[in-house]
Amino acid sequence: MAYRVYTITDLEQLEECAVFCIDHYQWTQGGKPKAYGRMGLLKDYGLIISMTAIEANPLRTFTKENDPVYMDSALEAFLSFSGAHGNQKYMNFEMNANGALLSAFGTVTERKFINEYTGLRALCETNIEKDRWTVLLKIPMELTCSLYGREPLQSGDSFTCNFYKICETPEYEHYASFAPIISEKPNFHLPEFFKEAVIV
């Protein structure tokens, strides 16, 4: 069943959107922090994604744009508007608890940071609590339209996506996904395993 992306008129309504669980743990020997999120289409803005990890004192060493935050404790959103065929292009947004955001676009074999394509940016906000941390990712519609050369998203449109909880630093290493992945080695860059999402 496709994930249903509801159109909302203010950020508070994101709490009413459907929950996705990042609970397919693979290639993980150590801890398995619980993680989940919600996604909505904010009217006159674009896609809004909130993700939470139940994790105290997350590893957070990186602070700059496009730093390798996947070495920290990170939450990630990968989205494709290319359709489910061929060597599709996708956007990947990777965030740590400092709010450092790595964002890239392209195919599995040819990718660049988004700032090499356009001056448009996704925005990331974070909140750290005693036993958890949350990211709020805001993806302007203009960014999606610019990268894909497409019209703005509307009701009935579909795309594919996956969401991840990761840390590649050996002593904290773990990998989890929203949609399951078939791969012998850790690899989130497999758009053939993204799950369908539909704007409603």
C-alpha cells in the first residue's frame, strides 16, 4: 500500500499526517534505536517531513552543509520523482542532530550536491530532548520543480521514497529503513526499493 501524503495548510497539521516507521533493521549488530516520521504537502510551499529518533545523546560532530553526517547519528529522506523505471534520479537529504544537512541529486552512478545545480535550498530544523531528537525538513516546491523540470505536485500525483536511520561510525554503527532493502551490504542508494507515495 502506498504512503498517503496529505495536503496541509499549516505546519501544526503535520501531526495529523500518517506515520511511517523506520524499523527495517539490516546489517546491524549493535543498537536499534526506534525511529519514525510523518510527511505532508504544505500548501503553497512544498513537502514537509518530520522524523524522530528515540535516542539519547546522539553522535553529532558535523556542523556544516554537506558534511558527511552519515558518520554521525543521522536521519535521512530519499525521494524520486522520475518514475519507477530506468536509472532514475533522486534527491537525498541526510541530517544530524546539529541540523547539518547533506543534500544531493542525481542517479546512483552520477550525483552532485544540490548546491551545484541551483541556489534553491531545502531547510532543516532540529530539536534535541532528553531521550530523543527530531528533524523537520522543508523542501520548497520550487526546488523539486527546478531539479526535475516538472509542474508542482498536486492531488493524485505519486512519487517514490525511502527514509533511513543510520550511523556509519563503527562503535555506533546501525542501519534502518522505512521500506525494506535487498542487499548483502549496507546500501541506501537503491531506488528500486523506494516505496510509492501518493498525494491525497
